[in-house]
Amino acid sequence: AREQLLHAQKMDAVGKLASGIAHDIHNVLGIILGFARTRQRLDEPQDDLAPVAQELADALEGTELAARRGAAVCRKLLNFSRRSVTLTETFDVAEALRELRPLLQQLLPPNIRLEIKTPDQPLPIHFDRNQFELALLNLVTNARDAMQEGGVCVVGAEPYGDGQIEIAIRDNGSGMSAEAVQRAFEPFFTTKPVGVGTGLGLSVVYDLVQRAGGDVIIDSTPGFGTAVKIRLPRTDSVTAQMPEQSPASLRVWL
Ligand code: ADP
């Protein structure tokens, strides 16, 4: 519950930050466009070019100031994104899912049954544990939202292919249109009402998983349900290719 609250607060902050930045950039571009129009003065017949030259010089100076402001806004955004530090570690995802059961259960109303399907063998992945839990909360929340009339949410993990692990979140809810599947990873893409959806859940999950060398696949059939599959390298196969990392290495993602 604490993590959920934290997550909601983070999403709220990101949304506010994004609209603030869009507003700032819009203002700055408006100012620059205004100054750029000064060029039209050169099309008018002039007896004396000196006043026009002065206007152009003023416009260029104003443009420089506005562009500096725009650059400062972008720096602010970059600093914000650098602040998100991930703490990666190797952990058994099968055990992690079993431990998450009470938290996930709490998200679901009584008419949705939760099934956790994990093998007895350990399934080691290298990921930020906290981010992993937030990702699961996000995906199970999506499954819940798709099952307004109830249903089953199956969260499972199993070995996949050669040296990968697949974590799947399945529901038998509304499913997604082909367009929604295609756009699902776009930041701010949502079909939910304003205030309910941020459109950031899947894009953040996709980003995190890609950074970890994995992939996210959506299988969905309208009217039948959706499976979101996260494929990540098995750590015991990755360590052969990657330089040894300390169990909890601090990594800043840019
Ligand atoms: P949000 O949940 O805030 O809308 P997401 O990025 O998590 O943002 O999801 C984007 C969109 O993808 C959702 O609005 C919804 O239309 C669709 N979606 C995601 N997961 C599911 C699911 N399990 N079943 C049906 N639609 C889904």
C-alpha cells in the first residue's frame, strides 16, 4: 500500500512536470516566433536601414534570451530524469511473485481471482527489485481495470527460450484493439478517463525492461483478454557475457 501511494504520487509528479515543461517550452517558442517575424521588416521599402538594423539586433538579443530560458527548462528536465537511480540486484523472480501475492490481492475486488503460477526452481533475474514490484502493481491494475465484470488474473513466471525468463500477467477482460496494442507503450497513451489513466504504466514498464536487456510483448484479443509478457535474460546466462556486477550495484540511468 505504501508503494502504491508512492507510485501514484510519482505519476502525479511526472504528469505535472510534463505539463509544466510543455507550457514553458510553448512560451519560449512563442517569444522566438514573435522575434523571427521581425525579418518581415526587410521586405518593406526602406530609405534608411539603420532603424531596421537596430530592430533586428534587438530581436536577435531577445531570441538569445528566450533560447537560453528554453535550454534551462531542458536542463531541469534532464536533471530530473538523472535523479531516478536504480538499484539492481539478482533475485529469484518466482519467489518474488509469491511474496507479492498479498499486495496484488489487495488491488483486486472480490470478483477477480488471483492466481500465482511459479515453478519450484529459482528463476534469477537482474533488475531493480522496487521497480519490478511497481511494474507488477501497474500491470495487475491494468488487468483489474479491464475486468469490470470480474474474472481471473494469472501472474506467472517460467523459463523461456534459450536463457530467458518470461513473466506473464494474463486477464480475461475486455482485451485491446489492434490500435491500442500498437500504441500501448507510447507515454501518455490511455483509453481511461482523465484522472484515472496516466498512460504512463506500460511505457515505464517497457522502458525499464528494455534497459535491462529484455522485451515486453502484448497478446490481446478484444472481448477475450490480454497477456502482457515480460522477457528478461536469466542472470546465470547473462553473467557469462557481462562483467561481474556487485549484488546491489548503484546504477544511474540516463
Ligand atoms: P493507463 O493504465 O494509465 O491507461 P498504461 O500505459 O498502463 O496506462 O496503459 C495504456 C492503455 O493500454 C490503457 O489505457 C488501456 O487502454 C490499455 N491496456 C493496458 N493494459 C490492458 C489490459 N490488461 N487489458 C486491456 N487494456 C489494457
